[in-house]
Amino acid sequence: MLRCLLWAIAAAVRPKILLIADNLCLRQQLLVLKRQKPRPRLKDADRRFWVLACRWFLGWQSSVLIVKPETVLRWHRHGWRTYWRRRSSCRAKTGRCPIAPELRTLIRRMASENRLWGQRRIQGELSRLGFKVSARTVAKYMRRAHRRGPSSRWRSFLSQHASTVWACDFFCVQTITFRTLYVFFVIHHASRQVLHVQVTPYPTARWTAQQIVECCNWDCHPPRFLVHDRDNCYAASFNRRVRNLDIMQARTPFRSPRANAIAERWVRSVRTECLDHVFIFNEHHLQKVLAEYVGYFNHWRPHRSIGQRAPCAPATEDASHQSDQAAKFIGVPVLGGLHHVYQQAA
């Protein structure tokens, strides 16, 4: 009885608009509860009603009975997400409005007929004719056709300047006592001749620069280009010494061994044909083994890239010459019999 009395007093004190809103909320819930097939279910219209009620009616939490207030707030958040998702999906046209095709043709005509005119000059000419166009729009449509051929590729550069290109690189060799030695070599691109090989346990930029100077002796003129990677051994002192020799450096990209393929191929040859079959004891032993292999490589080993000819063999050698089958041939061992050099006996 006391509860009903308090409710009646509160209803008399409340404004009439709040009573109407409360009555409307209660009636809406009664309509939902009358749906008995198979049980009361909320429709999208009911959810929208409560979303609007929580927006405009301050005391809606006390009026809602069939669901929790947290559920109504969740509907409200979901509705806002849906609204902004639809707004975002409506893609409107952005950017500058396209200019007329006739104006594009006029810009291209001015650019083709006046090779010295830039975008600002063409913009001024169009402004004088009564067209208000930005300089960036002019630059967009004044692009001329790329008439010259493609730029020279790296392979084309190497083939065209092979006679004036050297390549250098380092590779590591482990001794029998697990000591690491570094081998520096220089190879000529055109002839595949190994010009210089030297071994050191501590490679530095100054030591590497001295090897290049020793390679450019009185009977070997410096090249025009020197191909190498971006190792720390090619530092400031190396750059200064090479620059004094009038040699241009061609540095290969990072992690691109194919850019220095000829040097990498020689590393494979010296490993598979020599170092993989020999035990290396120390620095002096490695230098001796490499010197013997380089002599065999330059004077006797045939290369497919230069017509099955050795790098230091004469280029006018007659490949179709038929030797006497009755002649006697002898084999001279190289590297302790690992390879042999065959010659016709005197």
C-alpha cells in the first residue's frame, strides 16, 4: 500500500511530458508481450524505438522491463556503427574535376610544338587564352612520349665494356687448424684472365688498395671500370687510391652476387677444382696452391665463354687443326696430379 502511495505522489510531482513518455514506453512493451508466436520477439522497429527513447527520454532505464538497459545501450552503439559504415561506403568523387578533352588536346599540342616550354609557361599561355588551369594539371597532360630506347642494362654494360672492366672480390678459406684466411683476386672480364691473387688473414682497406696498385704494374694498364661489392674493405683509403689511378668503381647492389657473376664463377671454379680437394696448412701453403692453380687456369684451362680457349692462349689458334694421330702425347701433372696438361711430345 505504501509503495502504491509513493508511486502516486511521484507521478503527481513529475511533469506531464515525462508521464506521457513513460506511458508510451510501457504500452510499447505490452505490444511486444502480446506476441505469442511462439514467444515474444523483438523486431528491428522495437530496437529503434528504444534507441530513440534512450536518446531523448532521461528516465528510460526505469521504464524498460523486458530487456536490460545494457542491451539497449548495445543496440545504440551498433546502430551508430552501422550508420557510419554506410556513410563511409558511399564513395564520393574526390580530387580535381577533369578538364575538357579539347583542353587536354590543346595542352599536348603546346607541349609538342614548343619543346622549351614548361608547365608554368603553358599555364600562362592558357590563362591568356581564358583557361584557368593549375600547373600540376598542365604537367599531368603535357607528358611527352618516351621516344628514346630503353636504358642500357647491366648485362649490356658489361658486354660493351668488357675489355676495360676488371672485377675483384674476396672469399674465405679454412685451414686444417680452423684458421680463416681471406683470398683477394682480380679478374679481367673480356679474357677471363686472373690478374692477381693474394692471401691475408686480416683484410683492410689499405691492404686491398695496395693489391690494386700491385695489379696495375708496368705491363698491365689500369682498367676503366672496377666492379666490386659494398664490403667494408673498399673504404675511404681504397677509394682514394683507386681514384688516383683514374679507375671508376661500379658497386654492385646489396645481396646481388649475379651482378658480379664472372668473379663469383671463378670462386666456384677454384673451390670445386682445387680447394675442395686440398688440405690447406697455412697462409704460405694457400698462396702457393693458388699460384699454381692460377697458372693452370690462365694458360691451359679452356673456357666456353671465349670459345673453349684458355685466357692467355693466342686468339688466332686454329681450332680445326688436326693433329697427327700417331704422335705421342704426354701429360704434365698440376697440383700433384689433380689436373694434367697434355702436350705433344717432341
